[in-house]
Amino acid sequence: MKIIKVEPILCDGVWRAWVFVKVQTDAGIVGYGECGDNWGRPHGVAGCIRDLEDVLVGNDPRAVERLQLVMSEIIQQSSGGVAQKAISGIETALWDIKSKALGVPLYELFGGPIRNNVRLYWSHCGTYRASYSNLLSTPPLMTMGDIENLANEVLNSGFTALKTNIVVPGTPAHIIRNSEGKFLELDKKILDAIENLIVTFRKVVSDRVDICLDLNFNFKPEAFIRIARTLEPYQLMWLEGDTYDPGALQQIKNATRIPICSAENLYTSREYEPFFNLHSMDVAMVDIPWNGFIESRRIAALANIHEITIAPHNHYSHLSTFMSAHLCASVPNIKIMEIDVDGVPWKDDIINEHPTIKDGFLMIPDRPGLGADLNEKEIAKHLWPN
């Protein structure tokens, strides 16, 4: 079996592109992967995928580890970022081909499933509705009563955990975030908005649903710590934030009783290692579409050595959900998995199988490969840019 073509596919996700990779073989087996870039800047990833095609064509796609090393060597002077995303998408498509050729689910290549399902949390709960309600045809968030309705929706859906950002209802609703390269100065108005949001969610869901708050890169440690201490009475599952400084994150973790989650923006086990060595987080977020299976499993193993759990970062299309499911099936230290409930109307149409969710748990797929293929005819109706 030989690779005959490698190509990116860019699908419109409204405010961002879903970046897919398609690898074709002379045996007729096609593999797919996902490696989306945020905020509608996908062309660098797509270009890197095209740049890597010539070293892959003519090779046996089943030699996944060797081909991953070949690609990594080519980009070693510009590792991480766009280049790592491109490698990840291609590598995933190669795993998809290999497991399809063997007629087994991908996790069987990693020792078989440890679990048959994984707990989910409803991610960006209210976030997308505040920013893109008119594009997604979701209920607007004009008052705290609308937040209460959303919390009841989470309860009725069967989810047992949710994650939100700093959502402020209004006409229009908005998200408090940094802009123009400046971090946020935490004032009483912002702190009150954060506390009011979490209090409202907690009032409705009581102890039936765990709550997480994601602060992203918005604050420096001093402000992060003030927020954490304000929210300690509300028993968050975790407070999430981003930094590239392991010591700064350790400072935050040591200053609060709330568990700290971080690292969704890191690439490869080399970048995670200094954070793990300092035990600067309780839960490590790992992005499979950005790191690929080889590196994600290394990160999971390194986290396990340091007694740290991981949570797949998964806010892309359904294909990414299938990818994350296979990691969850095959590593021991999984805490919970992210999934977006709100999305564009054609999200279900661009794939031939949908994730099976029961009572807030994702059922691990049992079909060969990733367990789903892209519907390219439907994607062609929603190409990026649109």
C-alpha cells in the first residue's frame, strides 16, 4: 500500500475554519484527520500540509511512527504551532488508514480499550451563544434568567459537568476577554460579573453538575489568584487558565484550594515536562488535533508519572471528538473530556457517523479506524472562506 495524495480540506465553521487532512492510498483506503486552527487563520496549516506531501507520497502509510519522525525532522527548526498541527492531522489520517486496513478501531493499535465510555462536559456553555447566537440560531442571553434557562438545559440534557467563560448577558451579550494584545486589569465590575455568573449556574444545578471556568490568557497571576479565592466557596471542578511560565502557574496553584487546569496551548511532551516537574497544574489539557496521537500519548504517560490527570481539549468538529475518544479509550489517567454542544447547523451533516452520548457520557466507538468518515459532498457546500 502506498500514499498517492495528501490534501487539506477547509470547512466553514462560521467564526473559524475546521481544518481536515485527507490521505489517499493506491489500495483505495482513505484516512482523515483534523487539525483546526483557531480564529479563522487556517491557511498556514493548510500550506504546511501541502509542503509535507512530497515526503509522504510513495511511502507505506502504515509506517506511522517513521513518517511522523520524517515530518518532525523537516520542521525541527520551526517546531510547534502551525507545523505541529499539520503533522498531527496527517499522522491521524495515517493511523486511520492503518486501523481501517486491519479492520479494527484505532485504540486496538494502542493495546485495546481501557474503558467503554468517558464522561463529558458541556464546553463553552453560554460562550458561543453570547458571541454568535444569531449565526447559530441559539437562544440569546439577555438576562441572568437566560443563564438560568441554560443551566436547566444542561441538567435536562444529562450532562454532569459544564465549562463556561466570562459570559455577561445583555443586549447584546458579550464575553469579557483581553484584546489588542493587552491583558485585563481585574476591577470590581469584572470580579462581580464572574461571581454572579458562577453563582447563577450553581444556584440552578446545585451539586448535580460540576462547574469549570476558563479564564484563558486574560489575566496575570495576581488577578487569577484573586478570582480563584473569590470562587472558592462555589466548589468548582477546576479553574482554567493559560500561561507559558510553569512557575507562574505553580504560584496560582499554590494560592488556591480550587484545582487548576491548564496547558491546552502547549505542544509536545517537551513543552509539558517543565510544568509537570513543578506539579503546577492538577489537570492537564491535551489537544489531540494539535499534538497527534504519538505526542498525546507521550504527554499522557508523562502526566501519569507525575500523578496528573488529563482532559482532551476538543472544541472542533465531530471528527475531533472521535479522535479524542480513542485517546480516552487507551490511556489510564483521563479525568473528563470536552465537547461543544452548540455549533453550526451543518456540523452533523459533514460526517457519516455521530458521537453516541448517553447520560453525559461518550460511548467509545467500535468501528474500524477512527469510526467515522467525512462527508466531502456536504463539506463542499460549506467551504472556507464563506
